[in-house]
Amino acid sequence: MDHLLSSGVYSTLAGFVEPGETVEQCVIREVREEVGLEIRNSRYIASQSWPFPHSLMLGFHAEYAGGEIVPQPEEIEDARWFALTDLPALPSTYSIARYLIELYRAQRLGLGEPSRPG
């Protein structure tokens, strides 16, 4: 599942950890808040330094557990499922979002692992 950025590129969901919650709880909460889906078995994949606002992006994969995609209009223009063989325009090759999408695709289609972002 990807969501549309203002640049017309689809990306992964993102958010910030709130005080008192674990990163795993944050992943579940952000997915629920931003697109209304329930997930399970979230797994840490990789991290990437992010210049604004001086953050560290933590990338996770998770399994779909239920719900229908209902984008939060204040944050997300569009969100939808895509076939792994028919993906839309994706974020920069150097982004963790691109790596997460390409890694998931490679694992499901039996392809070689993509390069991790810088």
C-alpha cells in the first residue's frame, strides 16, 4: 500500500513517535491514523538519517490485518494498493521509502535485494 505525495509520487507512510510509545506502537498507530488499516507483525528493516526536522527515519514492513483504505485528508491525498508488477512513480532511489518498496517487491517476486540508501 502506498500513498501519494504532492509531487505526484507514491511513497510509504510516515510519522513521528509520540512520548511514551515504542516505535512498534508508533507504526501501528500511524498506519491506523493515516489510512485506517490494521496491521500486525511489524518488522524493523532499516534506518536513514533525515535532514528535516533533524530526524532518523526507521523503516518497517508489516502484515495487513484488516480494514479498508480511508486516507486522512489533512495528510494524505491518495492511498491505494498496487500490483507488484505495476507500481506507480516512486520516491528517489536514495530514500528509505524507495528501499522499503523495492525490498518488499524483490522478496515477493524472488528478485535480488536492492541497494540500501546512503
